[in-house]
Amino acid sequence: MDSFDIIIKNGIILTLNSDNSILDDSVIGIEGDSIVYIGKDPGDNCNCKKTINARGGLILPGLINGHTHAAMTLFRGLADDLPLMEWLNNYIFPAEARMDENFVKIGTLLACAEMIMSGTTTFCDMYLFEEEVALAAKTAGMRCLAGEVLYDFDSPNYGSVENGLEYSEKLIKKWADDPIISIAVEPHTPFTCSPDLLVSANALALKYGVPLIIHLAETKREQNEVQKQYNKRPVEHLLSLGILGPHLIADHCVHLDDDEIALLAEKGVSVIHNPESNMKLSSGVAPVWDMLEKGISVGLGTDGCASNNNLDLFTEMDMAAKLHKAEKKDTTVMDALTVLRMATIECAKALGMGDITGSIETRKKADIIIVDTNKPHLTPIYNPFSHLVYSATGADVSHTIINGQLVMEDCRLLSLDINEILQKARNESEKVKDAVLIS
């Protein structure tokens, strides 16, 4: 007799495996943290602790947010529709200067609640006080790749840049054996980090075999600053420092030419695309379709709530698909299946997690969501991939399972006290108002 901790039945399974198999007559069996069975319903020949009835909905891998700044949920809507430097200098930087561990903890818990409830099971974070991010993700039961942002000025967390590298190394050692939390080394950008810092950060990442993550070619300003300082474009600058390689994850990559795309492909660099943030901050449109055609692993991210303003990967998928069709004037680019894979298995590959998550396959970790399709805007269904990208939102997710643990059931958050988090977030917002003199 089969024995499972959880069995999921009565739904359409979108595996997102290499064949993009769709299974409408199968169940999923979970034991411990892993998927151990995909096949016919064993019926009475099954000893199962928990049965989840998908009620005809779509069962798919949990979505993966490839790039965000989780604690910036507490800056959501703080200063919209402003020029970038005014936004940074008059609002974001003054507010961040008053941040502490508790602020980041509460902001990250708020982000985890939002992500779990909208179908995200894994996120990659770059921000300050990342020990608190790791702890918050652990509390929420979310899979997380976290890294402390490093730059050439003092941090409100660790102080001098030398301390930043030490802080990152301590994080790597502390979380080395954790089943859901992992650590990356994360220098901010090529123009806020000296060559020495970039080289040292790269060496630290290679020493421990962890990813190196950086904002790259996000804005014209970055490109101009790097060219002014080093007489090279940002990608060429990283190449000259010996940093391009399969361990590098480059966020944004908006301003690339054909030679740079070819170089990233040759070196095995992965890219995370953040379309809504790039649009809102007028950064431009990343040449994602060109990168995909060159074989670059491209995942999808939301960026932070100060520049998005949500962490809903369903709306991000919708925007990614439509933006590039408009930019290319071609309805066939960024088709729904391609974009859905960018938010699941391709993002997992980009983050170095493709062997454990991102698709529904036996022996992979049980990171699974259910989308309730018994709704007017999701009826009828002709193409489930198209439905998820163009019609669904995060509010349609009914169940979220991460690493074999049910963290949301029938839209009810199980791993966190949502009311307590919301009240604490409101309290923290008063500090933000004081920092930027909002009445």
C-alpha cells in the first residue's frame, strides 16, 4: 500500500518538465519534502495523512521570484511617478538610513505573506540586514536565496565594505546546510562597487561555490558612469575583471548590444528580467527575446515594491508577455508557455536550483501551487498556459506547498499570523513618514 504525507488530486497538472507535459488524470504524492509519486489515483490502496482536492483547478510548480528586495514592501507607494534620482535621494535613501533589523524583519515577513498568498514559493533577495531576511523566510517556510548588498560606502548594517564581505561569509557558513535557505554574494552594481570590491566578492562566491548576483546594465546612467570611470561598458568591465561566468546572475540587463548578449551566452551568465520595475522607473526594455534566442537562462523577477508595486508574479508574467510583443511588434514573441517557464523552471535554473525545484517531477522538492479556476474570468479554459499568463492573478491561488509543507490552504495562510504582520507593518510605516517628512 502506498503511503504519502500529502496527496493532491482532481486537478490538471502542468508539470513544466522538459516536455511541458499536462496530466489530467493523475495525482501527486508527497512524502517528507519531496514529490515521490505522479500517476494514477491509488484509491483505497493509499495510506495518506492529508488529501488536497484541487476541485478541477490547475496544479503547477510554485512560482519563483528571481530578484526582489523583500523589505521594501514597507516603501510601497512611498514616492511614485518621480524622476529616479529624486525618488532615491529624497525618499528611498533617507528612509533606508533609519532602517534597522526589526524594520527588515517585518518588511520581509509582509513580503513572504504576499508571495505565499500569490503563489510564489521561492525568492531571491538583495538588501540590507539579510540575516533577518533569512530568518523571516525560514519562519514563513519559504525557499530563499539571500545576499547582503555590498557597495563602496558605509552600510547601516555592517559599516565599512570590509565588514560587508565578512558579514556575507558568516551568512554563507551559518546557512550552509539549511534545506530552504541559501546565500549568495551580492555586490550592488558596477558603478557603486570598486573593481577591488567586485573582484573580492567574486573570489568569495567562488570560494564557497555560491552565486554572485549583481544589478547589471539596468540604466543608461549606469552605462555612462562605468564608461566614464573605466572606458568600458558594464559587461566589458566585468569581463576585464574576470567575473563573467556560470556562477553570475545578472539582474535587469536592459542596455545590452548584440555583442554583449553573445558574450553573456558564451560565459554562461544567467539573467533575471524585471519588466514592471524597468517600465515604472523608465529604465527601458530589456532585449529578453534576443537573450533567449542565444540560449541564455532568463528568469523573471518583480524587483522591490518601491518600484513595482507588488510581488505578484502572475501580473509580472502578463506584463512581460505583452511588453515584448509591443516592443518587437510581433505577436509570436514571449508566448505564454515561454513566460510561464521563465517564472518556474527557467528561473530555477537561473538561480542554480533547477535540480530541486521549478517543475513537478518525482524526486524534486514539493514546491507546488493550486490555481482555483472556478471563477468567471478563468472560465472556460482552452489553453491553461495562456490562462495563467493572461487571465489569472495571484488572488486565484488557493493552496501553496513549499518543501512539502502546506503553508496556505483554501486561501488561508498557515505559516504566518497575517493580522499581526499587518499591524506591525502599519506601525513601521510611521517611521518612514517621519524620515521623509510626510504628514
